[in-house]
Amino acid sequence: MLNDTPEVTQLASGVQVADEVCRIFYDMKVRKCSTPEEIKKRKKAVIFCLSADKKCIIVEEGKEILVGDIGVTITDPFKHFVGMLPEKDCRYALYDASFETKESRKEELMFFLWAPELAPLKSKMIYASSKDAIKKKFQAVNGRCTVEEVAPYLPAVAAADSWESCGHKGLA
């Protein structure tokens, strides 16, 4: 990019989704044969927010977990992910969950709308009404959920690294 304006995709709702958000989603969704160095740079989790003017969904700077950080600087990726979410504002997030079933090890890309109880009502309304813009771009995501409080689920999710293992199927 030659200028400071992010490339964006305009949707009918009026909210735009920055092209960088779509690229990150694609990179997390598509697993290519990669070298160990490329795998370390793959994103485990990313948080997105609305731009200051509330017209564009963008990547929140510094709010990501790389696969290579796990076991080096991050011991529990889900707890670290939850710790990156603001206590008093809303966010969107992608989390690459890994878990084991009786049959095999599975990986599932999860989409979260984080709307904590302490977030201002206006923020909750803007994020909720803008959710369709980002969901349209993230069509291949298996799990979607709106979360107000993660604490009740931390022990189970941290153990299994999977939202579904907590009994949440058919998420909104």
C-alpha cells in the first residue's frame, strides 16, 4: 500500500471491511504445506475493531497470537486471547481452535463477537449491527458466537482449546 488509507470492501450495510481483514481470514482458513518458519508466523488468534469513525472493520494493532509464540512467550493461547479482549468495549475476533475427538484431532476457525457487560450500549449496538458485514466475508467459519463473559468457560476451553467442547454448538 502506498498511502495510509486501508484498502476496503464496501458492503450494503455501509460498514466496510478492510482488505487486510479478509487476507488474514483467508490465511487462517487455508492451511498450505508450509515450512516450519512459515508455520510459526501463522496466526492463532486475531482481534478486529471498528475504525475511529466507526465506518470500517480493521485489524486491531498488536492484538494477535502467532503459532510460533505458543510455548515460547505464551503458555495458554486461549487465556492469552481472552486477556487481549477489552473489559469495557466490543470487538470481533478469529480464534483457530484445536481439539481432539474420539476419532481424531480437529482444528476449527471460530468467529467471536465480544460484547462484555461493561461495554457502552452504543458500542454494543454498533458492533451487533455491523456483525453481518464481517460475517459475509467469513462465510467458511464453522463456529460463530456472541460472548459477554468468558470466565465460566475458561477451564473447559483452556483444557480442550475448543469452544464446542464446552457444549456450544450451532453458535450464532
